[in-house]
Amino acid sequence: MWKEFKEFAIKGSAIDLAVGVVLGAAFNQMVTSLVNDVINPFLGLFIGHIDFGSIKIIIFGHALKIGLFFNAGINFLIVAFAVFLVIKQINRFRRTADDIPNTKECPHCLSAIPLKAIRCPACTSQLT
């Protein structure tokens, strides 16, 4: 049982997950700081120096902290956009077997032929 656990813990996927969690926590701190210290004050310039974190609506004696919810929404949008950009770049650099062409076009009849062909099977033209 110890051996199986050791194999699981040492596997690349478990280590990758641990690194991802640690980096995600650090990224969360960066995004929170970006929203609270940069974006919200900047937005406050346009709408009258309002601190979003302190916006509250009081209903029946209970405070609804709408500003904190707004900050969390901005955090979510920034994180979602950053993850989208990272995944987009990863997908751009990832090549699959389907992306690598295995045929070429005959210059004479424009039919699809194998890459290593020296004669077109459709029009029997000699290929260079």
C-alpha cells in the first residue's frame, strides 16, 4: 500500500496538480491586488471616487455588501480572461497528428495524393 501511494504521489500528474494549486493561490493574490488597488480606484475616478468595497444596501436592518460582490465579479472576469489567454496559447502551440498533413495536391489534376508519391494515381503525371 505504501508503494502504491508513493507511486501516486511521485507521478507527474500529482506534482503538476500541486504546482498548479500553489501558482493559482499566488495568481489569486495578484488578481485581488490588481482589482482592489488598480482597477477599482481607476473606475472610481469615472464615477466619483466610490470605494466599491464599502457599497452596501441595507434591507430590514441587514447589510447587503454589494461592493464586495462587485469586486469578486471583477476578480472572476480577470481570472477567466487570463486563463482563456493561457489556454489559447497552449492550444496554439500544441500540434496533433491531425494537424500534420499526410497528403499533398497534384499540381496537374489537383487531387489529393500521399506525400511520398512520385506519380499521381488519378492522372498518372510524374511528380517532382
